[in-house]
Amino acid sequence: MKIGELARESGLAPSRIRFYEREGLIGSIDRGLNGYRQYSRETRQVLEIIVMAQQAGFSLDEIRNLLPPHGKGDWSKDKLVAALKKKVIELAALQRRLSETQAGLEAVIARIEATPPGGDCFENAEAVLADLRDQSKPVDEIGQFVPAKTVA
Amino acid sequence: MKIGELARESGLAPSRIRFYEREGLIGSIDRGLNGYRQYSRETRQVLEIIVMAQQAGFSLDEIRNLLPPHGKGDWSKDKLVAALKKKVIELAALQRRLSETQAGLEAVIARIEATPPGGDCFENAEAVLADLRDQSKPVDEIGQFVPAKTVA
DNA sequence: CTTGAAATTAAAGTTTACTTTAAGGTTAGG
DNA sequence: CCTAACCTTAAAGTAAACTTTAATTTCAAG
């Protein structure tokens, strides 16, 4: 599979795929005699995980550390299981982050919809934001809202 | 309230608050005789909403359009609520996909760990990857995974 | 054999979201 | 009164995540 095909299938631009390779997110891939990159189907899964993780707010740097080390094909059963389990843990991390984001958004929606039609925007803001603060943890103990601590 | 105090309370750098003002996310604020910015308590709430929305994946540009027109008063909350709800739906969809992927992975792990120790590693790996492809449904109807359409 | 689509590289450019710097004016404490 | 901490501005700098450009090379069709 050449880069153009992979690009079509994944929906990512070829430049982006090459960029991920330069950045070490995709392991060294095979080259044909002509120097063209030859991808396996596995690469598509990797790209998908990268995109998903990005959508959940992970930086490429974090993703690089989450992805299993792409040492080539000595795939023993144990290593395969270990890699998959690691992936499950990664997915759980993604889910946690998504849940937090979603909970925060829903709280904000609830508050806005609870505002009386003619009312001042921030009349009861204080109370609801306090709720938000109690439920999840968008603030630290000093009372500042934390800048999205990226979770490795 | 001067900028330093607001910065301490919100946890945002003064430069960042001034930046948001330049970008039109915070309305025109009062100035003292000395030219110092004088903030009201409302501004803190606005800053918190900005941070919240950022964590949910909104760009500053999108946020600017969601926030009340700071010329005068009423914030048409319908637009804001609609956008936020749309975002929640997106997040839910993302989470469903993650769940499916995770469930698939766990099933695959269980299968591998149940295989008798005599098996061929590569045969196994092949089957595992096939499972992964079939079980998770990470693609849209064209077969691409969608690149997180940011919603205004 | 020629032509156009697709591949390669290195390097430079873009956007977003800030921060830092430089050069100053203001204010509170000792 | 002096000094340090805080405020002001415009402008330049930075980091992340890509994309675009330019200058080739290669492949596939007619």
C-alpha cells in the first residue's frame, strides 16, 4: 500500500502521514526498490489511534509516549498481549478525559438553560460554577481553573 | 479589580487576559485615571467559560462567536446552548467508538490468552488484527475516519 | 516514447494561541 | 524620596501541528 492509498483510506493528507513519520509516531516503514513507502494495514490502525487521541486532547508528544514502541516484527504472544493491554489502558485514559469534558459541558448547558429569560447572564453563575467545581475538578485548591493538565 | 488580581484569581497570566481583550473575547473594560484596567467580577466568569470551552475543543474564534456581544447585554443563549449540545453529541459519538474499540481489544486479549501455548505467533497476530478491523467501526460511509469537524 | 499522476526530499510557510521583550509610566512601603 | 512591584503599549518571539513549495524521480497509460 503506497502513501496515496493510505491517505485516501485514512482521510489524512500524505504530508501529514510523512510528518508523523518524521516525528516518530509511525515506526520506520518498508520502502520499495523505487524508494516509495510501503505501508501495512496496521499503519491505518495506528493513524486512527493518533487521530482519536488528538480529538481527546492529547498532544502528539503525549501520543508518541502512549503508543507502543514500534520495534519491528518480533511479535511474541506475550508482547502482543502486553501491547494490546497497554492500548486498553490508553483507551481508558481517553474515555476518562472525554467524560470529564462532557460532564463539564453538560453542567454549563444546564446552567444556561436554567437562566430565566429576561435575567442577567451572570446572576446565578456563581452557584452553578460552584457545582461544576464540586462535581469534576476543573479547579485546584486555590480556586483557580486549571489549564487542562495533560495526562500522560 | 486590577489585572494582577484577576490573574491571580483566574490562574491566567495577565498577558493572556490582555490577549483575549485584543482578540475581542472580553469586551471593552473600564480604565482608571491612570490607564489601568478595572475589571468587574463578571470578567472572571467570562474567563472561566472561555477556558471551559477551550477544554471542550472550541477554538478562540468559535468561542468569540458563542460569547455574548459585549456591546450591550442579552446573550442569546439559544445559540450557545445549541452549539454546546452539538458538541456533547459529538463527544458521545466519540466515546461510543472508543468503547467499541476497547471492548474489541479486550475480547481479542481474552482470546489470545486462552490459546494453547503451541500456537504460531504470526498466525495469531494476523487473526488479531483482522478482529480489530472487523470489530471496531471506526470509519464513516466512505471509509475514512472523520477529522473532528470543529463546530461553530 | 511521451505525458501526467504520484512519489521523493529539504526547507520554508501558516495558523493558533499565547509569551516575552523593550521601553516606559504609576503606586505603595520604608 | 527611593525603590520595588505593578501597570501600560507595540512588536517580536515561540511551540505545536501541519501544509506548501521546489526541485527531482518514477510509474502507468496511450
